[in-house]
Amino acid sequence: MDNVLFNEKFNEIINNLKNKINIKNAIIRELCGENLITKGYFGYGVEEANIVIKIGRGVTGLCALKRE
């Protein structure tokens, strides 16, 4: 599935859930080599959402390193 279609489907799901469980933002990242890259996002600006996170850096990168 290409990124545009994935992001459309992700946003469709989040829009259906946002009022039911009070979601304000969400992001899905994919492991690509030593980096986490954004596959889909909701409630973030484009620049925020597309930050590349290195494995082991910050909370998200550490969780990915530890597979948590």
C-alpha cells in the first residue's frame, strides 16, 4: 500500500475514533534501517509528523530499540 493511501485510511480510522475516545493526535512510524519514518499521522503539522527518529534517540527511539 502506498503512503498516500495508507495515510488516507489511517485518517479515516482516526476520524471515526476521535470523538469516541478523545484522540487529539496520533502517528504511526515504520522501521526503515536505523530510522523510524512516518507512515500516517493525524493532528500534527507536516514538519512535526515527518521528523525522522533515529533508533535509540529520544523516548520513541529508545522504545523502538527495546521493542516496547
